[in-house]
Amino acid sequence: MPHAPADTEAVTHALRQHPVLSQLDDEILAALPAQLRLDHVPAGAPVGDADTLARHLGLVVRGRLVWHAADGSPGPALAAPAWIGAGVHTPADGWMLQADGQVDNGALVAWADAATLAALIERQPWLQLFLPAATSAEGSGSAENAGTGAADPHLNLMRTPVRALIKRAPITLPPSTTIRAAAQLMREQRVSSVLLVEGGHLYGLVTDRDLRNRAVAEGLDTTRPVIDIATVAPLTMQITQPGFEALLMMARHNIHHVPVMDGDAVAGMITATDVTEQHSTSAVFLAGDIHKQTTLDGLVACAAKVRGLQRHLAAAGASAYATGHIVTAITDALTTRLLQLGEAQLGPAPVDYAWVAAGSQARSEQTAKSDQDNCMILDDAYDEVTHGAYFKALATFVCDGLAACGYIHCPGEMMAMTDKWRQPRRVWAEYFRKWVDTPEPMALMLTCVFFDVRTIAGQAALLDGLRTDVLRRTKDAKLFLAHMVGNALTHQPPLGMFGGLFGGLSTIRSGEHKGTIDLKHNGIVPVIDLARVYALAAGHDAVNTHDRLAHAAESGEISPQSVHDLRDALEFLSALRIRHQARQIAAGQPADNYLRPDELSNFEREQLKDAFGVVKQLQEVLGQRYQGLRR
């Protein structure tokens, strides 16, 4: 989520006032505020835990921090722009760092995580003179990782900008260069790719694979221009984007080279080896393996590695947001490859179509425990008599293939293999019109599934235009929104009225899951429902829940502070579920969403109760806003 302009300005000012950080190169200094996590610390509240202070570098932007001894007596104070953590100011036994209780507004601290810090030191090695602990801790890992092996390298990409991954200046050639000359240059420079640039414009990309497959294997005349074998208009990344987004792009599109741009200018190239190591549970290489498979059995074997991938991500401390995107990228790759195999078997599609994911796959929030929700939007040239059998066969092939890979058939049959959910665009437009205009219970249930959609393969324009039309309708549809709110309030956080055994947490009272909390339906789904209502009310096209919440603050649906609280609650609940499932996977058990509170520490239970409290409070606010509009 972007920082508020006032906060960004304050961070920039603090950086330029700091005696050490102010000496960073101007370019680095200008980009750094956007890479920092801001922590608004209330007066008297603790600042960071032991791990944060050991591995992260904090900058006091506003306010004052005070050291407190074990008996509560105050010690020395640190005022802006002091820095903390990463070996410069870390707590001794019994000491705690708190925001000054005498300052009403508390303190604002900007944090650079270990990956951002490592990237800074790589670009400005002199920082090691002031931050030796950051350098020595870079490869040490956490205690949790010690028993599971080193963390996935791509986890350090969460906030590392693409700029930090570029290893050398770009190797470029004009598009008219001969194929032979391009190959000779690649050999001389010992690179696996070159960029085709002329007049400052990027025309294409040529890799050693292109030379083998498109030139040598085809017996092509090597005096022809290299643009003839190039990937024209390749996918690119901007230099300031996080490396994590490059990882996802490579995984989803089965590519291993991505040009990096600085605005419209070519800045360099990054490869798959720059963002991850080649091991079997790495997202990029697992996706690459998926695209190499020619049989369903091969895809099933690849899909079996997803459970290990999630376990590894959990052990390495990946955020739930990142884990959801990575796991979903693998589902996207499996879906795309199944469609390719289906078309290879059945022949090319007779009319354009979009294969559309719904639910958690659309939101990029999948875990190892996911079923499938999908549909097909067909071009209006579709004719049931002429084309029906083809698309039914293709949809059944893909849905059955996903089921074989572990994504079970949707119990409600909300899949493209169901005739109702495989229709021309005009029929889908009528579906959505009825759901908005007549919000009866079934329509509301379907809305919760099919308003969270994303194109996986095919013609994205078929969905994009449809979503634009629908969001234009929902923005002013007060009755529809009121019914959506009522439907959202059916999922309530499990907070009891009395203390009880677990301090106010209410568990399931009977049945197979007695004594547990359903983290999905009573914790995560309520947040998803709130974010969906905010997006529909604002007419915003974001699909991921975190992204919807970010835009909700911008559109004024809820306050920035409420967004901050709700996103933190969602991250905590989702991470709790992922760790719970990882423990089950490690024990050889099927993953589920049912957590026993006694698995948690007292501290974690208090955090869980606080997270549920945030959700419940915002449910009540939304319910009051639309009270009286439902009929």
C-alpha cells in the first residue's frame, strides 16, 4: 500500500537529516522511502520484537523512543532521526524500547527489512562500516529455519527492487543485426540473451534457446536479421518494481528472461537464476516443469510439490500475501498447461474464449487446501450446435485434470464443465444484470463467487469489458449493496460474550471439528466479504483482498487507520492458517482450516482475539451504514 504523502515527506526529511543515511547516493536516497515499512507506534507501546530489532534497521521519523529497564524505569531516549536495530541499537537483557508515553501522537518508525538492507549494502558497501551486524546476519537465518534448511532465495525478493537484481549493463543490438553476429556477441559476452534496441526503443529479446530452436533447428540462414527469431514486444518490469513481481511474472508466463526498464529506457536484464535457485520446490522452476509436461500424470507429479512449497514458505517466514500469490501462480500454470494439452488433443478453439478463475484463485489467495472455481466466457460468435461439443470437452478435460492435480471439483458445481458456467459474453452480461437488480439469496451467493474473477488464459478482453460494465452498475446499486452487506454479516468472528477457557474465543461446540476455530469461514472470509463490498461500492476493479482494502481507503469507503488494522488482521489470520496447514503437511495429515486454540501461545491467542475484534467492529460499522435499505 502506498504511503500517505505526509509520511513519505517525513521519511525523506529524516533520511536527509541522518548523519550516515544522508550520504547515500541521491538516486538511492530518492527511491528508499517507498521500500520502507512504516510503523505508527502509539504512545507507550513497544517498538518491534527481538527478531525485528536484530534483523531490521529502523529509522525514527517522528516522535521519540525511550529505553525502559525490566522494572519499568525509563532510560535514555532516541529522537528523530535516530536509527535502531540491525546492531546499532538493540536491547540488552531486560530492556525494552517504547514510544515515549509523554508524546500524544506516539512515534513513526520506518523499517528496512533484511532484504532491503542487503540490497543497500550491496550498492553502497561503505555502509558495512556502520552496520557490521547486518552483513554478518544476512546468511544466518532464523532459528525456525535451522531445522528446515535455508530459506527460499525468492523470499528475500518481497521488498528488494528489481534494480538490485541487475548484474550488468544491458547487452543490446540493433534489430537488423544478423543472427550470426548476435550469436557471436552472446558467446563473447558470455550471456544467454540480448536485447534488440534501436533509437532507445526496445523491439525484442533473443535468447540462446531462440538461437537453437528458431534458427539452428530450422536451418535458417544466419545472415537474416536477428529480429526474425526474436520475441517481439516482450514482457518487461520497471526498475522500481519489487523482485517478487518478477518471480510471479516468470512463473505465470513460463519465461526465464525479463528486460528491465527505467521508464522507457532499457536498464538491464534479469533471469530466473537472479530471482531463485534451481530446486524442485522453487516457484519459477516448478512452473517451468509444469509447462514441459506432455501428460496428465506429469502434471499430477508437479502438483504434488505444492504442499512442500507451502510448507517451505511457512518455515521461511513468508507473508501470507506472498504465499498466496506464489501458490496461486502454480495453479495458474497448471490450468494454462491443461488448456494447451486439451487444445492439442481437440484442435484449436473454433471461437475466442476466456478461461476465468473465480474465488481464491482469482484473488491470488490460494493455499494447499483449495478446491476449484472457474468458468468460461465465450465470444458472442459462439453457436451451441456448432461449437458446444468442443467447449464442453475442453472444459471437462481441464476441470477433471485440475481435480486429478488435487484441486477438487467445486461441491456447488461452479466450474466451466457445468453448462451454465460456460456461456457467451452476452449471457454472462444478463447473469450479472439479474444478480445486481434482483439480489435474492442465490444471486448473492453466486455474486460472492463470480465477482472475484481473473482471466487465466484466452482473450482477456472478454472479461475486462464485462467487469467494467458490471462495476458501473454496482457503484450506485444501494439495494444490491445492502443485501451484499447482509450476506457478509452471516459470517461472524468467533468471539464469546464471556471469558471462557480461551479468554473470549468461541470454539465449535459439536461434530467432527468440536473444540476448534474455523479460520477460513469465521476469520478470513468475513474480511474478504468486507473488502468485496468496499470494491463494489467504489466501482473498483481490484480482486485481491489486500489490494481492495488499499483502494477502499483511497476512495473513502473506510478510514486509512481501519484499512491498516484490517489488513494486519487479514495477514495475521491468513498466516496462522498457513502455519497450521504446514504443521499438518509435515505430520502427513490432510490440510484443513480448523485450528485448536490450545495450539497457540497465550500471546498468539490475544492477537487472534484482537484480529477478530477488528473484523467484528468493521462489520458493525458497515451494517449500520446500510441498515434499513434491505427489504
